[in-house]
Amino acid sequence: MTALHEDRDAAAAAAEKIRVFAQPQRLMILSCLLRGERNVGEIAEATGIGQPALSQQLGELRRAELVETRKEAKQVWYRLANESVALCVRNIEAMFAGVGMVEIPALSPPVGPATIGIDQHPKGVAAFARILPR
């Protein structure tokens, strides 16, 4: 796999995929589908997104290959396309919605003659670091 900084086409494709995620209604739909396969009525009820907006956003998600469908009688069922999509949605939820947040232990301050210590109880944005005398 090539790093994005080495491949302009791969970076453009990634940016386009991210653009699809970066719309509130689509993100709500993806979050709903993270919890399992749903039909249109269930998605509408869970998200509060009405017609025709729901159909429009589901179409965009299908075109971007983020969701897949299956038809059962007259019902259309939606699910996330693959584990990569699920991982993206989980990460977005963890970063921005606090869902599935894992507490990460604080880093220990480095030790050495010319170290910058870390204040354990910051009082402001820049208060996290202080320079220790040698």
C-alpha cells in the first residue's frame, strides 16, 4: 500500500470518500447502520430523517459504495458495505461523539537534563507544558 503523500490519485480518492462521510445526515445513517442492517422505515425512525432526504442520502451512500442493499419482498435492507466503512464510522464516533471512547493513560514526562515537563493539572490551553530548569 502506498502512503497518501506519495500518490496524488490515492489522496484524491480518499478525500472524495471523506467528503461523503462529511455530511450530517449521511453520517447519522452510517452510525445507525453500524448497529446492524435496517430497512428504510427503521432508518427513518432511528435518525428522524424524512423523505425525500433519506432516499437522496441513501443513494449517495450507495454510489460511494459505503452501503449495500438487499431486497426482501417489497422491503429494501441496508447495511454497511464492509469492515473498513464500519471502522471509519466507529472512529468518527469515538473522536467526535464520545461513543466507545477508551481512556488513554497520560504520557509520562521525559527524563533528562534538558526536558520539558508536563503539568499534571493544566489550567489552560498552553498550561500543559512548562520548562523545567536544568
